[in-house]
Amino acid sequence: MWLFAAALWYGILAMRAPGRWAITGFELAVFALAAALVVRRRFAIRFHPVSLALAAGAVWALLQAALGVSVDPQRSLEASLQWTLNCAAFSLALALTADRVLRRQFLTAQVLFALLTGVACVIALFATGRLGPFVYYNQFAAFLEPALALAIAASIWDRRRPLLWILVAAALLACVVAGGSRAGSILCLALLILLPLIAFARGSMRAGTLARVAILGLASATVLVAVVGWEKIWQRLQEPHPYAVRANLVRSSLAMVRDRPLIGFGLGAWSSAYPAYARYDDGTFVNQAHNDWVQWAAEGGVPFFLLMLFVAAALARPAWRSLWGLGLMAVFLHALVDYPFEQRPALAAYFFALAGALAAEGNSAISSPGGNSPAGSSRASLPSRSSPRSD
């Protein structure tokens, strides 16, 4: 499990490395670990509906390239490799985090890694004007969204240090604000406010604890945001018609969907097909639709869009039950106005690895609704109503 975690962290930290060697090393590490797991378990692998959907995405991209459907076959072949990587990352996490204790250790490690990376990126932003390994501030924000939700969930399952985890969540919010992502700041603030309220409504948190969490969380977030600076995000919020460009890109993408609703233009090939549908030309290269959902529909057709909708829907129930999984759902929401799943293979694989851990939690709930099995249940991440409440 820790080799897999280390591979994920390497992939994130090496995203900005020049050349193909960095992502190739990450892909080889994940595929090698997946092969070793298959051999170790003597090919006795259980398939999850999400892993099958991701594998279907890889096959679809390959068929688009092979049958001449894609307007850029090379990019579709690369997309096929990307979706294979996503499937491998999901399947590895699903298998390696089946045990509740190991799963908590894995997830706790992800929170700490995200915190250290976020703080380092903010320092790098002040020193160099760059967000460390992140080229784009919205991808930086999306990376921190699941970690913030995990920190809030940890404040409930770790009864010895609940307020410490709330401070971690506040620090993650401050990092997102410092990065300048509007959508990310709104989503993270919503998570910071709503998740404790949901936990209280479920009976997992006392009123006194909720009050302390709310006061400490909002107060510390305010102080930390003041320290890192709120001027950048405030200026961006004041921009007139901030999503006007994105709206034009979405309209162009929808026109692409209308022309090829069933076969698409080829996964990974949006930027090659877009110029023929562009509504304006300012001389710049447009690399993504800034909306993963509509880009999936344009590249893979409506069938691929429905496939991704199925993936999100399959994860929605365990996300709600686990509480921390709502941070991953926030990434899918963020994908409505940006591209957290595109451009950076290591980042997409990281999200699907977290999805694998979430699916493992959902499997535990199905196998043991009462939470008495060794693997625990999805409610094991949060005290049940019959359990003693956190103080």
C-alpha cells in the first residue's frame, strides 16, 4: 500500500517536470504494482462496476483511433493509456484499502501529503510566482478539495485530536484561496461549513463539539486567509462576466456534440477539433473546454458522457455515507467549470485512486451493514448513532 501511495505522491510532485520521462516513470510504477498484485493474488481479481467503466473508456479511445473516428489518433492513443492508468489506480486502491484500518492510514497519509504540498506550493507562489508542480491554480484547488473533506472526517473519527484536524482543514482552505481559484474557494468553504453540519445531523457530533468546530474552523480559516492574502481571490471575484469565455467554449463543444453525438471526435482530441467550431479567435491556443463533462461528450460522444455520469453516480452513495467522499464529489462539480481530470495524467489517477478507496468503503458497507466485520463499514469512518458521541 505504501509503495502505491509513494507512486501517487511522486506523480503529483513530478507533474511539472519537463519531458515525458516523469509521467512515464509514474505510469510504469502504477502498472508494475497492478501486475504484482494480480500475480500475488493468483489472478483472483474481483471487478468493480467503476473499474469496468474506466476500462471501457480506455477501449473506446483505442477503437476511436483504430477505426479512424478520432481527428487526432495519436492523442486518442494517449487517452487510452490515460484511462488504463485511471483504471489501474482505482483498482489498486480498491484492493489495497479493503481493510478499514489500512484505509484510514492511507487516507490520513493523503491529508498530510496534501497539507505539506499545499503549504509548500503557497510558499513557492510567493517566492517564484509558481504553484510548485501545479501549472494551473484550479487543478491545485481540485487536488486539495478531497483532502479538506478528509480532514473534517478525521476530526470525527480521531476523537483525541478533533480540533487539530479542523485546523488542517482551515489551512487547506487558506491554500486554495491563496492560489486564486474562485470555484475551488467556494467549494472548499462549502465543505468546511456543511460537512460538520451533516455529521451533527447524523448524530456523529454533539452540539457543543459542533459549536467548537464551527468557531475554530471559521476563525482559523479567516486568520489563515488573512495571512496568505485574500486580495487575489477578491479581485478575481470582482471580474465582470468571469465565465464568459468558458460559456463560449461550452457552446462550441455542444456544437461538436450535435455533429457527432454517438462517436465523438476522439478522446484527447478536443483541441484538434475545436478550431472548426470556435466562436472567436484571439490568437491564443485553447487546450481544453474548461468543462470536463462537455469535453467528455464532445470527445467520446454521448455514450462516453453517460459512462462518466455512471462513474460519478456509482460513487455518490458511498461518498454520502462516508462523508469524506463528498470532497471527491466536489471535484466532479469543479469539473463543470474547469478541467481537473484533463491534461495532467498523474492528477486524474490520484483522484481515481481516492475513488478506489471510497469504493472499498462502500464494499465494506455492503458486506457488513452493521460495521462488525474486520474490514469495517462505510459508517466506520464516522461513529454511528448507537456509538458514543465525540466530545
